[in-house]
Amino acid sequence: MTISVIVPVYNVEKYLAKCLDSLVNQTHKEFEIILVNDGSTDSSQSIIESYQAQYPQRIILINQENAGQSAARNRGIQEAKGKYIYFLDSDDYIKPDTLAIMYKTAEMNKLDYVIDGFEQVDEDGIKLSTYSIPTIPHNVV
């Protein structure tokens, strides 16, 4: 297992399917998805169960009483089997090659962690702004 993707989930029925679709459709295939349902009271649980039924080898579900995002992430870390951990908020989604690029970057440069930029989009997917991480020359690391 190369990557453990940890997704805290709390009342995100409106966004969760798009998040999960972006994960199950990654070009990098050696990863697990750890969903920590942090006491959701909406239909997030049933959405998770539907995806887990379709991808039982990939999706791990942990249910806990509401304890907050940090506690949910920490719980996910306890179960993680990957060499690397990737955090994704349940109302976000990633491009299909995100995990492949992050993994390749870490491995090629012998890095302990990789930080990625992101795009902020509105509810219709229209890009509002881009946040980039400055590039550090590989010989500095």
C-alpha cells in the first residue's frame, strides 16, 4: 500500500459523491480510502455504504461519535497502512492524476512529504482562484 487517503466526513451529503468519485477514479491504483464518519446526521452514511459496496477492497469505513475534524483525521491515521498519508476534506475533490503526481514526486526526490496547491471553485465548478506552492529546486531539499 503506497497511500492512505483519509477523509473526515460530517454532514456533507451534498458534496460527498463528487469527493468519492474523484478518489475511486485516480490513475494511481495502490491506495486505500479511509472514511471517518464523524457522527453525521444526514445521508452521508448511506452514501459511504453505497461506495463501500462498490469498492470493498479500497474503502474502509470508520464510524465514531462527533469529535471534530482533527479527531477524525487522527482516527484515520491509526488505521492507515500506506507509506504516505493524504488528507482530503469531504467537500473537496481532486484531479484524476493527483495521487500519481504526489507519489512520484515524493519517491523520485526521496521526500517525507509533499505539499500541493489547489484551486478554489464555486458550486458550479467555476474556478475562482488558484493557490500555488512555490517550487523549491531539488538540490535544496
